Amino acid sequence: MTLFEILILAIIQGITEFLPISSSAHLILPSALLGWDNQGLAFDVAVHLGSLLAVVIYFREDIGRMLVAWLSKGFSQQQTNDSRLAWSVIVATIPVIIVGYLLKDTIEVYARSALVIAITTIGFGLLLWYADSKAKLVNSLDKITWKSALVIGLAQIAALIPGTSRSGITMTAGLMLGFDRESAARFSFLLSIPTILGAGVFATADLVSSDVAVDWISMGLGVGLSFVSAYACIYLFLAWISRLGMLPFVIYRLLLGAVLLAFVFAG
């Protein structure tokens, strides 16, 4: 890849990993519009690592409190808000691990077409609009229960279909459960940690077992650029989401889906 391609793809990955606009939809656009080659396993590992570092560093205090509370109170009857939140992340992660493991090959074969991504980009964008327009916005994150965490975790399974957006569908579920926008977003970001970590581990395993030469400079740039863009994205999204709402992202998804459909039918 050229330096320009590394710059664009790393920034795209870092931003779209956390915004409710679908990273997979964006990562097929450079190849569709500009004829770029696939970014490759090594670069995929790099941008996942950069995104993971960003969310872990941003939420480092929350993660520290959750870990301490889970270890000290998580297996007792005297749960704290932080230990319940830690359990909620665990509960919400389990469904996607099970289904992802069972259906990984099927999804790779049948669900990665541009048409599928265009349809899911539009369809789940409309669902996000509905959830945001009907949201009660009354629950904060300290009100989360294992039942609501399980519902969000089950919703996250839909993100295995490219174009859905993991952050988009988990925020949609959170809004439907009555959480305010910032709480829905914060839980989505915390939930991304085991998800990104798992995806990165699988990608790393594939890279180790392959005979592809690793461009360490490209990997380093990928980590750095995706980290900066992801961190900025998390910071700005949480600062603005309560005022902006989800409508700007819904409109963007509809436009993006329309562009993808145009490419599908033009081809």
C-alpha cells in the first residue's frame, strides 16, 4: 500500500469502528471507487490494535474501577455499580462469541457482498432513527441489569452481518431499552473492547499461520493513525451525542447505502 492509502484506511477504520455508520461499508468504498487492493491481514491487525488502545486508554479509569469491583465484589451478593457493569459487559459479549464462532464461515461466504452491505447500511440506519426518535432517555448506565445487557448482546449478533455496524446496533438496542444517548454510547464503547480484542486475536492467528511478508512500517503507521482517529472519535462523539442525537448518522447511512446501491446496479 502507498502512504496515502495507509493514511486513508487507518483513519477510516479508527473513526468508523465507533461511529454508528458501519466500518465494513466504508472499507469497501476505496476499492469500489479507486480500485485499491485489499488492505491485508497485517494492516488489519494494526488498525484493530490502534482502535483497541484508543478505547482502553480513554476508558482506563472506568476499566480500572470495573476490574477492581468485579474481583472484590463480583462473586458476592453485595454487588456495586461497577461490578454490575463489568458483569454486563461479560454477559453482552457471550452471544456474539458463540454465534460468531458457529457462523463465521457462512458469513464470510454469503454476507460480504456489496449488495448485502448496502441493504444493511440503510435498513439498520432506519432502525437507529426509529429507536432514537422513540427513545425515553431515562436510564443511566448505573441502572443496567443483566437482562438489558443480554438484550444488547443479542442485538450485537446482527453486527456479524457486514454493514450493520456493531456500535450502531448496540446503541440502537440501548436506546430501545430506555437508556440516554450517552449511556447507550458508553456501554457500546466498553462492549467494543472484548469484541475488538477477539477480532484482533483471530486476525493475528491468521497472520501468524500465513506466509505473508509483514511491512512493519505500514503496521506502525496503521496503529498510530487508527489510534489517534479512534480516540478523537470517542471523545467528540460522547461530547456531542446528547445534543446532536442520531439523526445526522442516520442521514449519512442512507446516503452511503444509496451510493453503494448505485455502484452495485451500475456494475
